[in-house]
Amino acid sequence: MARFRSRLGGYQPSCSKRGTELKKIFVGNLPASTSEQNLQTLFSEFGTVRSIKLVMDVFSGQCKGFGFIEMEGHEARAAIAGLNGRDFNGKSIKVNFESPKPGRRRR
């Protein structure tokens, strides 16, 4: 089984050999003070967080209000059901599967 080093620490088994598919989750309406550790703690209630990409402002270093998280399919569905609309540091967060914006190419 292939293994890779996770940014969040430790070695994680590669999902390609296990037959599971990672799902990318969009998280929006985040407060500017949000950190990757905050999201790790929040989403770990529903399963293993495989990766976190929090979009940060270049000049201020604060969160721009959205990010992306990767989890396994069944865990991602549970996280979306449990967190969408939930209050997080005073704001109601938006959580759903990532969907590409029309008219944009993926890189």
C-alpha cells in the first residue's frame, strides 16, 4: 500500500489502493481570524481530514473567508450535513461539495 506524508502530521495510507475516493469540500463565510488548526478541529468530529487549503490574503495574512478540505466520501457527506449553516466564531458557515465555477478552466 502506498503511503504519503500528510501536512497535518503522520503518514496516511494512499486512498488509490483502498478504493475510496477523496472528496473536496468548499467551506465559505469563514471569519478572518480562522486558522487551519481551527478547521482541523472542527472537521475532525466527522472523520479524518486529509488536507486543508485555507485561502489567505497576501498583504494582511488573514483568511479571505473561504477554504477547501479533503475527506473521504462518507465522512465528507457527514461533515456537510453536520456543519452547513452552523455557527463558527460568530458566523454561519457554508459547507458543501466543491463545484467548479462555470466558464473557468481547472489547472
